Amino acid sequence: MHLAYVQSSVTNRSSLTIVQSEYVIYVETITMFATFTIPSVICFSIVVLCTIFLVIKLNQRARWRQSTSNAASKQDGSMSSEENRVVRTVVMICTIYIICYHHGSVS
């Protein structure tokens, strides 16, 4: 869209009006894609990747703590209930975010 002088043959006057160019649909499509789609997909990907990384690191640290501790009750190699709860909480928060994001992007 741009400003242009338009001559009216009926009133013999020219007026400054907004005129749409022939490429307005293409420009609007590119603008919408660049301002809404790309940033939201990048943020969504960052959240998913960071959650996966965090869960992997939490599991690694839990296994390391169990291997270095002298607790006789943890000989089976399982994580404690607190560690399991932390992992579940992180996964639950990410799942809620993904569900809310998906609902907003579908409609």
C-alpha cells in the first residue's frame, strides 16, 4: 500500500488516497509469517529441547549421586521419590505448555 494522487473524472479533483499495490497479498503473507510463525516456532522448539535436556541431565545427576553415595538402601539403582517427582514436574510443566501452545496455534 502506498499514497497516490487519484484524479476523479466526475468531480475533476485529485485526492491523496491509499492505493493497494498488486503485491499486497504476498507482502502481507510474508509479514505475517515473519512476525508470528517463525518466532513462535523458535520459542516452542527451545522449550521442548531445553525440557528434554533438563530431564536427561536430572537423570544423569541422580545416577551419579547414587553411584557415589554409600547408602545401602539405594543398591538397586533406582531414583529416589523426590528425584522422580522433580522429573515428573518438569515433564508436566512442559506438557501443559505444549498443550496450551497447540490449542492457540490450531485456532
